[in-house]
Amino acid sequence: MDISLIIPAKDEEQSIPELTQWISRVMQTHGFSYEVIYIDDGSTDDTWAEIKKASESNPSIQGLKFNRNFGKSAALQTGFKVAQGDVVITMDADLQDSPDEIPELYKLIKEQKFHLISGWKKKRHDPISKTLPSKFFNYITRKMSGINLHDFNCGLKAYDARVVKSISVYGDMHRFMPVLSKWAGFTKIGEKVVEHRERKYGHSKFGWQRLISGFLDLLTLMFVGKFSKRPMHFFGTMGILSFLFGFFLTVMILWEKLDSVFISKIPLKREIAEQPIFYLALVALIIGVQLFLTGFLAELLARQSVSKKDYLVIEKV
């Protein structure tokens, strides 16, 4: 099968029929063998009824229904598991992504051997309250991940099938699919300028809150990506720095005490236990030991998980 098209949908009953017809027309024109996987993410309208109608009229269309709203990441992960196409393409169900982009995305994956192509909505039809936070979010993600993309959160993306079978998407990590792919070893990542169409039905499901949650998710992803297999490198380093800082302060305190007793013989203005620096040194030493022990325990857990994990083999002769 050439293409698996995964489309999460929530309360998009008006868009499903038009989107389905549009996709079928594009696929037939270019002669692709394909499947469309709709995931109803806890819709409260007749989205599921429309998906069932589409499936009954076209055997290439299938639908999966969640019992409640689990989010876009859960929908994508579920679709990735069942996808059978050589190229997996994701898009939104609100008609803001154009199915006419599918043939070019397919060529970039199959002919130019990209692992992932991310859409770039260079000209957007969104209010400034949405575009400005998005630009800031993309700038931060670009700098932290080292991946030179302009639009990480675009729902229109194309993947080599090996990519989606080797990554796990959870929480709100769907925003960082290029970063997840990079950590999995699929580094040939590109982008394509795509059409951003004005919303025809319904309203946006996202608000300004996703800027904060997205930044927190990015920090989590960067930490897990860099240190999940070697946590001692992080906790151990921080622990040693904290311990050395506390040790340095302790030496200063002891030297001051010895100087007052044996060298200058000038009594201290305050006893050691009455000085703030004493408690700072004590806290730094304790935190240093705790961080080091945390890294040691995390390293043991990481080694156990690695021993149970099957690594991805992408080719065999």
C-alpha cells in the first residue's frame, strides 16, 4: 500500500463528507493505493456517524472511535499502530489542510528519501493572538532542538513508515514529532510550504494555554531525549557541583575558625553555627549527595529498561 492517511477528528461532522470526497478524488487522480484512518477523539456531535457513512461507501476508509477525548497525541499513536502504508501522512479534519499536497509529500518521502516532511503554513489565516505565540514557540523549539523548521506544530506531515513504527507519542508530544524522530535516529527531516486554508466549519480547539504546556513538554522531551539512557550524566554532574560548592564553603568556615584559634588569635564575631554560610554549606552538601544517589538509582532503572528493550532494526540482509 502506498499511503496511510491518519486524520484525528473532534466535532467535525460538517467537514468529514467534503474532506472524504476531496481525498478520494486526489488519490484516484494519481493512482495511489491508500487507506484513510479517521480517529474520532471523543466527539459530541455526529462525527462518528459521518465516518461510518464514509466507510460504508468507500472500503479504503476506516474509523476508530475513542470512548472520550484523549487528545491528538493518543489519536496519532493509535493510527500509527494500525497504519499499513509505505508513507504515512497526517492531517487535520477541519479542511484547513489541503489533500492536494499529498502527491508532493509522497514524492519527497519515496523519491528523495526523507524520513519526515513537515508542512510549513507560511501564509496563515489565523488571528495575531494565535500567530505570534506560534512564532515564538517555533523559534524556541528550533533553537533547543537544532532542527531548522519553521512550523513544528503543522498537522500536515509525511513520514517514512519506519519512523511512526519506532516512536511513541503521548501527552501533547504531537507538537514535537520532528524532535521525536530525531531522537529515534531519523535525522533526514525537511519541510514543504503548504496551503493554509481558512476554517470553513466550527471553531479552533486550541487556546493560548498550549503555549505554556508546549514549553513544558519541550523541556521534558529535551531532558528525556538526552538523559533517559544516561541519567547519571545529569544528576551526577549536578550532584558533584553542589557537593563541591558545599565542600568549598566548609573549608572556608574551618579555615576561618583555625585562623582565629592558632594564627591571628582574634575571636570570631559569631560562632560557626550562627553564620548563614554554615547552613548554606550544609544544604549544598546534602543536596549534592541526594542528587548523586538519585542519578545512581536512575541509572540502575535505565539499565534494566535497556536490557528488556528490542532495538529497532531497519534493514537486514
